[in-house]
Amino acid sequence: MIIWRIGAISDPTTRLGKEQKIAMEMAVDDFNAQNSKCSHLVFNFAYSHGPAASLATYLANKKQVHAILGSLTQQEAALFSDLDDEAYKGIPVISLSPAATYSTVLLTEPPSLIQMSNDVYSQMQCLAALIGHFKWRKVIALYEISNSFSNMDSGLITHFSDSLKVVDSSIEYHLAFPPLFSMSNAKTFIQEELEKLRTKNVKVFVVLQCSLEFGLVLFEMANGMGMIGENYVWIISDNMASLLDSVEPSVLLNMQGVIGFKANVNEKTESFKEFNVKFRRKYRSQYPEEEEGYPSPSSYALKAYDATWATAKAMQKLSRGNSSELVKIILLSDFEGLSGKVSFKNGMLYQKTTFRIVNVIGKSYREVSFWSPEFGFSKDLVEYNGVKLKIGNGLGGDLGSILWPGGKQTVPKGWTIGGPEKPLKIGVPAKGAFNQFVTVNINKERNETLIDGFSVHVFEAVVRELPYYLPYVLVPFNGTYDEMVVGVSNKNLDAAVGDTDILADRYEYAEFSQPYIDSGLVMVVTERPRLKKHHFIVIKAFKLKLWIQLAVMSMSTGVVIWLNEYVNDNPDFRGSFPQLIGSVLWFSVTVLSFSQIRYLVNLQFKPGNIKKISSISDYPKAFGKGEISAAFFVAPHAKVFLAKYCRGYTKSGPVFKLGGFGFVFPKGSPLAVDISEAVLKVSQSGEINQLEEQMLSSTNCSSSSAEEQVPGLGPELFSGPLLISGVICGIVLLISIARLVRKHWLYLSSIIAKYANIVLRWASLALTQCYTRIVGPRLVKNCNTVIDQRPNIQQNGEITEVF
């Protein structure tokens, strides 16, 4: 017969340690009873709530154990395996810790640590699913440090934070409590820490990890401080919820409304029923000082039994005490245990995780739902031919009604800001240029401030959509919009309501709700008169004087082109006089048709060219005095301006998209999410559109109807181009004339010579007549009589002779 020695590390001061000890003893007794001829198991216990690594060394050295079971963490098992004594190498360590984490170290040999617990990530997923189901955006995480050696506790926060990101939530604050046994005055210390947490706005508390004893003290103090009441939420994890059956019923009165989850155990099997009866009897016999009643074993007791049984079955298959071989055989375990199917993967228990969601009510608790990573929440675990009826991602499903702290079934919002005695302080712009959005009127006689406007009405409609009462008071803010946003960031204001544009640089200081009205940058300019007839609108583009100058310039250009080509002997430019006129007109039209005018607008404004206007009524004055040529508004402001001053102004140019108008909240404020959801509801209902029509659009303003007197463009704007074009045409004309004269010089000289004598004779005759009239009137008179009696040819000959 082979004697196998199993070492066990247990903390007899805790309920968990007591249950695990009873379960392991029962497993050894059951195995020895069934296999008394082949092998025999001997159990050696080491009791302490201190570091387990030193106790493991004691069991291996003094008791010569072949395997060790207990609440060793991954780091403690690694420390034990790294000892210099070769006798310790390969001794299997079966960890019974409530939750396991994957090792970050890759081992070349089969690991000596075997974790008889599920991955902690599944528990964090379940917590996140609960938080996401009720849409809590911020939580406070609490946990008890398991021991002074392990750093797994910080890993809990990392896993939990990653899981919360999936449901769009986050950890607002986390607090680690030292182990209960290490505190000299635990109640005073816990009360002081809770007092700090009570001042925070977030009211969702999640207890990630704690012993049952610590949890009972925690809830006793919290209940006494009024923190297990209305608006509070408390969630406990499996390592406390699974032990609620062992708690005295009166103690549960400190936990009214608490929700949590515990590992699902099939309590209908014959093996469980038999084990349950034996466990209760044995527990009462060893711990008679415990409260009255026969509490059922927790899932941790069942896993301790299964771990001992798996170790015993592996030892039975070996012919000698070889610890290294023992590890391999344990990892090959595959059987149906009390806690479910027992098999291992990567050195960790491989079971399909299913939790029961529980709600503490009165002196007990009730199960409201089941949860699994694959199927989410469900009211039962009904299967059809071995296949579950629905598939999910662990986030959806049905969750039964829950009685929350304070005795209400209404889901707490999970945070508190303000109250009837201290309402939210919400700032509104007191000096906005457009009082249609926010109007602040101070009645000095009644000593009251009246605040109204489109933005205020929208906010009131949004608040009515919230599923809870939100006390607030509107406070006029006399600074700029940017200063108001900074005031929210500095907590001088709890929020801000008004025509506040959502801009990227403002996001550095605060958060914004969903925009309740779209926005964009719009340019408004003075409107040009409109035409009633559009058929000849192109003719109205220029004044008559400019059209005449353009026609003259075109005709001149046509003449110059024709003359230049004629000098070059171009046959296309010869013909009759009508053809000549047609060519000139054709070139004039051609010149006009191919002329193009392009405008390039480059909006680069210098600071000196920007004028700040503080009131909507000051804009028309600035336009009229010529102080501004254009005004830039955000789209809602432009709509108000054009509705009030509908004649003579219009939008111009493209609209540059902006973020819209939104309500301002501090960074991380859960109220921003609820308000955004309410804004969408109000928008979809059409209420915002109705408010916009009633408060922002004018109802008594007719459409713009400027007179049909389009002045058009005058020649002044084109004087430079016209002058340059005229000079060029004149130069070309002179050159063409000079070339034409040179080409036909012989012909022109003969014509000039032919007609020169005739011109000289007529000139001489004219001079003679003038001379005779002035010098000798009488002589001239006689000469005239003689000349009149002679033929014309003879007269001319005589006159020529006289001279």
C-alpha cells in the first residue's frame, strides 16, 4: 500500500477557510473508504492567515507532502517553486483562491501551479454586464487586499477597468483596504474611509474582492452611516455572495437592496444532496459555537472537495511518489465533480462560467437571474436538445425586478448632484448679443431675476425627459462664453445653458451634450436689388456707358485686326465693302465671346479689420455707416438676424460646418450622458422645431423685395483694362498704317502728284481773290468785269500771268 501525503493550508478564522477544511477532509475520507487496499491518503494541515509560501515550505520540508492545496496565489506558488532545495521542485500546488489570473510567465515545463478556480476576468465581465445593463457611467471600486505579498489585487482593477470600457463606463475612484486581521481597530478605520467616499457624487459601489468577515463589517458601518439607502447602489462579487447562506439572517438587515452574483451549482443531483447532508452535520460538529442553523456549502467548498478528489485519483495512478508525474496526471483530469465538470486548460480550471444574480431582501436573498458570458442575463437555464435557446455577448438579456437600497424598485441613477437644499448651479450668458436665446431681466423692485429664451426653454424640455428629478437654479454669468466654459471646468458652475458653440478648444475644459441645434459659420452681406425679369439679366450687368465703351473698343479692335491682316495680303480679308464691314463686326463679336472674368476670393482677415459688435441692433448701423462690409454669424444667429432684418441683407458664400449649440458639463459628468439622451428624445418629438419657429423666426416680416433698379457695373472699375487695351490698339493701328503706306508708296505718290497741281491752282486762285479784295478793290472790280467776258481758261491764264 502506498502512503500519499497531502498538505493543506487553511485559515480557520474565516468562513471560507472552515468550509474548505471540512470539504477536503470529507474528500480524503471518501477516497480512503473506496480505495483502502491500493493506497492511503494522509492529510496535514497548516493553519495561518499569513503568507502561504512559508507554510508551503514547512509542509514540504517537515511533513514531506507530495502535493499542497490551499489559498496560494500565483506569486506565492512561484516563490515556493524557486527555492534552492531540489526537493521542492515539481511539487504540485493546487490553488483554491477565489479567482485566478493567467500567468504572464511562459514555462518550458508543465507548471507546478494548478488553479482550481475560474479566470477572474469572467467575474469582471459579470460585474460590467450588471453596470452596463443599468447604464451607470461611473463606479467606485473597493477591495480587501488578500495578503501583503500578492500583487494580484492591482490586477483586479486593471481587469475591471477593461471590462467597464466595453459598456461605456469607468472607475471614478478605487480604494484598497488592508486585510481585516491586520487592522487593530477595523470598524473605526473602515468608517473613516467610508466618510470620504460619502462626499463623492458617484453612488455605485462595487466590492471586487473581500472576505466574508470584512464584508460584514463594511456593510455594518455603511448602513449605520446611511449609505445603504436611497440613491445608493452596492454590488458584491462571488467571493462574498457565495457565502451569504452561512450568514446569520439578522446580519443581512445591514445589506438590504445589495445585489451580487454567485457561482451556479447544480443542487438537484444526488451527489450534491448527499454531500450537503454530510457537510452540514460535520460542520456543526466541528464548529458548534457557530450560529444556529445548518448552512449549505458554498461553491468554494465544492471546489475544495473536487480538487482533493482530483489529486487523490492522480496519486492512485502512480506506483510511487513522483511529484513531477503527479502534476501531469492532475492536469489530465476529466470527471464530473460537485462543482461541475473538472478539467484543466493552461493550468487553470476549465468550466463554463455561469453565475446566479442575487438580491438581498429581508433576512435572506432571492435569485433574480442567471448570467453567462455567452448568453448574458436569462431567467432560467432551459435547454433544448443540449442547446441553449438564445445567443448573446454577455451584455443583454432579461433581468428580473430588483429591490434597491431604500426599499424602491426604481433603478437608482447611480450619482447625485445637488438636491432640494442644494440645487445645481447652472450658468447662463448674461451679455449675449442675441437675447432671443437667453434673456436676463432684473426686477429691482421685486429683487428677482427673470431668465428666458430659446435655449432655456429647450433645457427645460430636456430636463422633463429625465427619468429622475433634477433640482437646479439658473445663474447669470457676466463673462464671455469661453470664461463660462472654464467656470464649469473649475467647478464654480455645475453646468452652463445657452447658445454655446461646441468647439474643439472648449472640449479641453469641459464636456458637451448632444447639440440641440445645428450650427455653422455664415457670412451676411447687404443684399443687391433683384430683377423682376430674368430673360435679359446679362444686359443689366453693366451700365449703358460701359456697354458703349465696350462696343467702341470691340469695333476698334476689329478694325485693327482687319487692317493688319490686309497689309499681310491675307486673301480672307479682301472683297467688297459689305464683306469688309462684316469681317470687322465678326472680329468684334469674337473678341467679346472669348473674354473671361475670374474672381479669386481669399478670406484672410487681419485683426485690425475685425470689429466686435455687442448687440443685434448694432449690425444694421455698422452696415449703414460703412464700418463693416460683411458680418459673420453662427447659423442660428444668422437665422434670427435675417428674420428680424429681412430687407436688404442676405447670406453669401459657403457655410463652414461647426459643432452646434450644446449644454456644458464638467469632464466625466454622468449628467452629460443623460442630458444627451434626453436631447435626442426632445428633438425626435419635434418640440425643438416648434420652439425654434415660435422664438427664433419672425412671423410679421415679409420677404425681401428690393426695387428693380440694378445699377450694374460702371466703366470706373474697368478704366485700367480699357486704357491699356486702347493704347495697344492705337499702337497696332499706327504700325499697320505705316506698313500700308510703305507698301503702296509708288501708287500713292503718283496720285499725290496728279492732284497736287489742281490743289495748287485752286489755292492760288483763292489767294488772288483775297488779295484783290483787300489791296485794290477797283482794280479787282475791272478785272472781274473783263474776266466775266472771257472764257474760263483764258481768265485763269491771265491771272496766273499777273502774278
